[in-house]
Amino acid sequence: MILIAVTLVATASAQRRDRRLPAAELFRREALLRPYFELVRAYRHRDPSPLETIRNASLWPQDRLQKTHDLLREIQPNIYDKAIQPVDWKPIVLRAAAMLHTDAMFGSLDEGLSITPGIHRAMAVALVKLLEGPADRRFAARWFVVTTTILRWHNRPFEAIAHATDGLGQFPNAADLLLLAGTLHEDIARHDFVVAAAPMSGAERLNEAERHFRRSLAADAAQEEAQLHLGRVLHLRGQRAEAMERLTPIAERSGKAVLRYLAYLFLGAIYEDEAGWTEAERCYRAAIELQPREQSADVALSALFDRLGRRRDSYDHLVGALKNGPRLSSDPWWTYVFGPPQEMLLPGFLSLREEVME
Amino acid sequence: MKRRAVALLVAIGPAVAATPASTQQPTFTTRVDLVRVDVSVTRGRQPVGGLRAADFEVFDNGVRQQIESASIERLPLNVFFVIDVSQSVAGAKLDELREAAETFLDGLEGDDRAGLITFSHEVLLGSDLTPSRSSIAEALQQPVASGGTSLRDAIYAGLALRRADAHREVLLVCTDGLDTASWLTEAQLQAAASRGNSLLYVVGLAPPGPGQKRSGSESFLAKLADLSGGRVWHAESSDWLKRAFLEVLADIRTRYMLTYYPTNVPLDGWHALTVRVARQGLIVKAREGYYAEKP
């Protein structure tokens, strides 16, 4: 028995020794990661130069970034293991490095660059994947939602989907990320010109959207927004009965006027498809009553009148509505189409960044 | 020819005399049995004049019709400018657009009226139809380019604000963008266009380059213009923009008006129209059909 115990201790000790890397390898890692680490440290001290450095190909060439990326992937399984750590990679440093690359990614997008954002996104994702522990995981989950939303805002639907998919690999039951991914598929399906450039057809995109919305609701049944999107997508897929079941409770009982407006708008369209003219008119009018200054429901109602040959009503209604603007608020339909406006996205992003600063 | 005893409620061809006063209340339905078909005949881009009724063939739901008259009619115009003011036209492009529209306005005459609809993601009525060119010129100065593109909703607005009077209804749509924010679908807009009598002219600000595929919106706009009997121009440069607007005006001014009393076709429903000219090398554009309803 004693012999067995001694043998086990000796084996464990030998394994620990084996994990120590040769000096040359440690030197290679140190040489590559130390300057990078210094960059992140300066970033945490709110120094603007690291961002400039990391985005400037002549100061920090892409192959160097690639090597750093490869090395991080290589050491990823043992990142918390001090025995093989070339630098002091505390989780807060990993978070900060991720935010540095996130900043670099969005900066490159603002400048309309095509390749660089992808490199920084890959770096940031690799870094976020290294995070462990409950608080770090919560940070990572928020990060995926915030950054995916901003990618969507930057009109990068395919990168946003890839990003959300990376996030779902880490957090498969994250209701908000599932909702976001579904929304992205729904967005792409609306645009023939985007669909044409993509491997999936519009119908397949809608199918994907529906799948994500259902998963999102399975993770959190109380999510009205997922319910709304699911109702809309079901209508577009021709499943009108279930679409109505999903949308009616939101239209009638939601505490959010914006969601009620959209639910009535979508229900109106379903009734139109079923030649339920009176019901369609009732729905559009209900939406207008909720948000009298917005435009989509007015356009929908005018078009319904036109369709029914009520030209005078169609004209009168539209003239009144078009003279309403320009509007200070944002039509809920536009928010549905474009996602939240930038000023609503920024606080989430700034909060993530603030958390990594010294 | 046997005249129909029951009048048709036809989207095409108002028979009410025009009263050109700008304050006139819009009228919306006109019961007629005479069908009027607005036709453009060109050789290349050049309008062709001098044609007579005998030169045309009109088929209503496949049945050849007896043409009562064919003439180039300088009807007064109701022109709605439907102008893209989304982010993508910010700067010089919008200025050029304003200039081109003003050039078009200079070409309007007597009883002609113009209106202005601008659109980004939001559709705005800059001015309803008015004989005052200066009001439109002033309204053209107001928009600031920004935001997305509700192209379909804006075109719908132009169609919905049409007047069923004796003016020729024209929508002049100028855009460089893809629709990103409209509520209405292509099918809804197409149906609305087929119910109305407006000619749709489209001036595309961003022509497809060599070998570049047309975007979905551009193909749709071309289809919509065809449906209405209008045309599409691609302004390849800023100089071209003014020229395109003037060519549109010339095309409108030299359109023929054919009239006939429909015979041997059902009273109501969709009437598919085919118009031909028995001469080689001519391009004939007329709306693809009209809806008629029993009173």
C-alpha cells in the first residue's frame, strides 16, 4: 500500500516536471508575449497608444498578430497553469486584451477596412474563450451579445452570425444570444441581394431564424421579443395560425408599447393575407393609436385602403401621416429592421471596457 | 361599334375634364367605358412621332381591339419627384440631384403640377402637387441626407397621392440604393402600381459596372417601370443626371394616347394589355394592363 502511494506521488511529481517547457520554448513565448502583455497593460491604464499600435500594421504586423494568436491557441488549455506561463496572465489581463482587440475591430470597421476587423475579432474571441470562472464567464457571455449587436449595427451580417455562432459554442443556452442569432438570419432572409451572395436560401435562413427563436424561448420562455420575432417569422413561413397565437398576447398584454405596436402591425399583415380586412384595419389602427407619430402602420393602413378601393381614405390617411415628420423618435419597425440605435449599444460596450481598466 | 351600356370603373383613362386650379380637391374614381392607353414609342432613346391609329395594334386580354384614336397628347402633368435622401447620396450627389430636378422643373409648363416626396428610412411629403415651381425648388433644399432606404414605401406614397383628373400621372423616382427599411413588400407595391394609372420613370444613380450583376432592387424597379409603361435610366455621371431628367421629360411629352372601347372581354378583373407598332426597330412601352371593376 505504501509502495503504491509512493509510486503515485513520484508519478505526479514527474508529470509536473514534464510540464515545464524547455528554456528555448519559454524564451520564444516570452519574447512574443511580453511586448503584447505590455501593450495590454498600457491599455488598461487608458493609454491610447496601444490601440494605435495594434491597429498599425507597420508597428504591429499582422503576421506577428497571427503568431500571437497561434501561441494563445496553443497554450489555451493550460492558460491558468503558472508552470508554463510566460507572463502573468491574470483573467483581468485576458479580458483587457480582448477589449483592446474589440476596440481595434470596431475602429477598423468604422474606417471601412475589410480584412483587419476579422483578425482582431479572431484574437478577441480566442482571448475570451480562455476565460474561466463564473465572473469571467458572465463577462464573456455579455461580451458576445454586445459585440454581435454592434457587428449587426455595422451592417456586417455574416461576421455577426459567425460571431454569434462562436458565442453559442461557448454558451449554447444563452437566450439573448440565441435571439440575436435568429434575428440575424431573419435580417438576411429579408434581403434578396444578401441572400444571393450567401450559401443559404432565404427559406433556409427563415428556418434557421425560427430554430434559434424556439431555442431562445426554451431557455427563457418569458422573452417577449423572441416571441414577437418567432410570430413574424412563422407568418413569413406561412404558418399563420401559430403566428397569431404568438403575436396576439403580445399585442394585447405586453407592457412595452413598442412590442405591442409591432405585434399589431404583424397581425394586420396576417389578417390581410387571410382577407380579413376588418380585422387588419383594426390591428393597424390599434398600432397607430399606440404610436401616433410613427409611420409604418400608417403606410400599412393606407395601402390596405388602396387595396380595397377606398382611394379617398387611402389618400387622406397618407397625407396626414407623411406630414407628421421628420420624427424625433424611431419607428419601431425601423428598430426591428436595423436593431437598436448606436446610442443604445454604446453603454453596454463602454461598461465592458470600463471593467478592464485599472 | 357597340358601346357598353354599363360603365366600367377603370383604373386607366379618366374621362372627367380637368380643372387646373391648384386648390382643387382630388377626385378618385371615374366611371368610363373608354379605355385610354398611354404609349411611348422610341427608336433607341429618340421619340418617334407621326404615327397614326392604323400603325398600332392593341390587344386587351389577347383580343384585338378597334383603336378609336391615336395622338401625341400634351396632357398637363402631375409629376411626383420621389427622391432618395438616404446616407448614400450625402454630399455632391444630393446637390446634383437637386440641380437635375430643378432643370426638370424649368421644363414644366402651364397647367403642369409637381410634388415632392423624399425618403431615407422615413418617407416625407416635401410638397403635395402644386403648380408653383418655386415651392418645389424650395422644398428640394430642405432634406439632409442620412439614414436607411424605404424605397418601396416612398413609391407607394407617390402612387397613393395620385389624382384621378385629366393630368398625366408621373412618378419620377431617383435612387442609388437598395431598399433596407420599407414596410411594404414588392408584391404589395406591384399590386398598387397595377391598380393605378401612374407612369413610373426611374433614374438610377448607381449604374451597374461592367460585368456587375444588377441588384434585386434595380431589377424590381425595372419590372415596376415596365408594368406602368415607364422607363429606367442609369445616370452614369453627374452630367448624365441632368440629361436623364430632360430625356424623361421629353419622353413624357411625346407619348401617344390610344383610346378604344373594350369588346369581347369580361367587364371586370385584370385586363392584360399588349400594344404593338407594325414597324421594324421601334420600342413600344405601355402599361402591362389594368384592373376594371363592375360599378
